[in-house]
Amino acid sequence: MGPNYLTGSWVAWISIVLIVGGLLFTFIVPVAGLAIGLVPVGYFAALIGAAFLFGGWVRWRAAHRPPNR
């Protein structure tokens, strides 16, 4: 089994951290008593992380395409 996207790309790990961090931020905002208007910031961070994860996966697949059969 060769390298895959999660083991061979640092972009994937940064994206996962953005997704998890953004979602955790949405739960931390009300608990910490911060302004409720900050909740969308966490959702947008998670959305940006998901976009980077998908975009990086597409680039990985294009660069590591298996030979035609």
C-alpha cells in the first residue's frame, strides 16, 4: 500500500485542524460568555478547512493518478 493523501500531505492535517478547531470554537463561544456573533467565525473556519481538504485531495489525486489500464 502506497502513500495516501492523509499520510503524505501536510495540507490535509492543517485542514483537519481547521475543521475541528472551528467546530470546537462554536461550542466554546457560549461557554466562555463571548459575543454570540462569533459563532459564525467558527463555522466559516470549518468550511474553509473542508474546502482546503477537498481541494488538496483533488490535487493529490491528479498528481498520483494510477496508470491507465
